[in-house]
Amino acid sequence: MTEAGFTGGDNLAMKMPSHLYEACVAFYRDTIGLTLLESDETHTSFHFGALKLWIDKRDDLSQAEIWLELFTDDTKTAALRLDQAGVQRRDEIEPLPECFDGFWIANPAGIIHLVTTEHD
């Protein structure tokens, strides 16, 4: 069995309480001047250097959270490796489409990571 390796993904997600969402979007759009990629009533994304910054409006949060993405070439092997290291899956935090090749974990400090294969 080969060990699945990991690299940083190209998405950062800020899960933002709904009462702070508009101000946070305005900060990155108007104050910082990041290039807007897409926006609707539930999320906004910006170019963030080589990365894409997502700001997701969440009614179930009282404070902001940062979620990160990890790429792997083999999610099944990665899941086994992480399980053997005692890392618990956190798939309950946000549903992923059934056809999506990925899953959620948290680091020891509780920061959420999406583990997936790199895709365009």
C-alpha cells in the first residue's frame, strides 16, 4: 500500500456568522480591493493571491471560523492513513455531494480541513 501524500489546496473558507457577513465581504471587496469571483446571498469568493477565498454566510455560528483544503492523490488511502493516526472524520459538519471525492477532518485545534483530490 502506498501512503497518500498531502499538499495545501487552493481554497480557504471563512465560515462567517450571518450578522458579520456583509461587513466582512465589504472589507475584502471595498477596503482591501480583492477581485470578486462570484457572489450570492450565501457565499462570496475572491482571488486571494494564488488561492480562492470563500466567505460563507452561516446562521449557525456565533464567531468566524477558518476552514482549509488539503489535496491528496488518493482519498481512500488518505482516509486510512488519517484514521490510523487517530484523526477523526468530521463529515457531519457540512454535507458534500454524493459524487464528491472527499471528506472533512479537523486538526487537534479544531480547524476544519476538506481532504479531496485536486480538481479544476
